[in-house]
Amino acid sequence: MQFKGNSDQSSARYWDDLAELYQQETRISTDDFHYGPLLPGDSQLKLLPARLRQGSGAARTADKIRCLEIGSGAGQNSIFLAKQGAQCIATDISEKQLEHGRRLADAEKVEVDFRRVSMDSMVGLGTFDLIHSTYALPFSANPGKVIADAAAMLNPGGTFLLTTGHPLYAGEWLEVGDGEEGLFLPDYFRPEPDVRMSMDDKTMSAAHYWPISAVMEWIHSAGLVVERLLEPAPMPIPEMSEAEIRAKVPYDSAGWRSLYPQLARIPVVVIFKCNAL
């Protein structure tokens, strides 16, 4: 079957089908802000505005900070920010993912406004001091528009924290001899999409990766200024105890751990911290 691209309807079906198993098999902390599989959280990277960082006394100072999460899944990052005192809206295309988020927020005794919204058609959400999105942009049909819409919703001086798939992660690992593996990337400028099937093979979606310069151009065209750009390496999982992993790695699963030898050699995400003028 040839995959023709993501639509709101196909994306919703795919993530609804996957939601239950995804939330069961993936440990996503609400005690730290995550940026991707096996990566250090914000307690170490410190990209969030200072008033929203873990242990900063944010619950006393962040009650007026408005935050929007784009492509939230179950909204663990929004729940973390709400625990710091922020006012949070979490949006996603999958109602099943949002249902998980509502139950989790109730268990954590925080308020998060979960809304079923496509990232490709965001309207009427308001204005925000922080807009964040972790690994949702690869599933957008129009990533430049997503970035432009986010910029339009930022208050002056606001922060856009975007984590997206690294273009190198579109490559294929091949054995190159003597038990060594190397990365084969046929075309950096037009990487092949990562087509994914649901667990029952009934629905599919695709993650798209773009050259870093293309994302930078979308950010520049939206009038945002990049403050920092990171390509974080994973935490040293093989050297850590289970207790250390749970304390320091906010996004973890057995599947991602099996890929650690590859993730330790190439970045899985690129992070852009951007500011509105």
C-alpha cells in the first residue's frame, strides 16, 4: 500500500488505535519536562523560562503564565507545567490520547484544558507566553504553517520551544563489515518519510524529517529569533541504575532502550528555543 500523506482523519485514527498501548509501554514522567526518548529532561537542559523550571519555586510565581502544547498526546509536559503553577492548554488530534491526559491530570490533581485540535488548523486558542511541541511537527501536513501559527499566538517576549525529528534519524542503519554498523542516508535534502503502522496493521501514519536549515527558514519567516539550538545525546543508560533512569530520564521504554547503540551515535531530535520580539 502506498502512503499518500497524513490527513487529520488518518492521523486521528492512527493515534486513537495506538494510544492505549503507547501509554502502557512508554514511561513519560510528569515530574520533569521531556524532549524525547532517553534524553535528559529540562531539569538538566534548562530551556524552559526560569519561572517554569523544576524546583524554581514556580508554583508561587508562574500562576499567570499561559502555555499551549501542540500535539500533546496525553499532555505529560503540560501536566508538569501545571504542577509548576502555569495555566495550560494541551491540544492533540487524538481523542483517545486526550482521554489518557484527562485521567492523568485528575490523578495529579492539576487543571489542564485538553482540546481536540489539529496542529494544521489552530484557530481561536488565544495568546500565550510559552508554546511548546515535542515531536509532533514530523506528523504535520504543513509544518511551516504550524510554526507561523504558533508565532502569531505568542505574546511579545514569549517563548516557542520546538522539538522535532532530526533529519539524520531518517537514515537506515546498515552493516558495513566486521560487525560495525553505519548510517545510510540517500538524500539529506529530501529524506524518506518514516511510515508507521498501528499495532493491528489497520492504520498508518508517517513522520517527516526536514533539513535543519528548512526548519530555521520557517522559524525566521515567522518572525521568531532562535536563542538556542540543541542536538542532545541520550543519557548513558547502560551505566545507570534503574533508580537513576527513573529519576533522570523522563521519557523511556524498552523499545527505545533497544535502540540505544544507535541513538548514542546520532541525534534523534533537534530542539529550537525561539523568542518572539
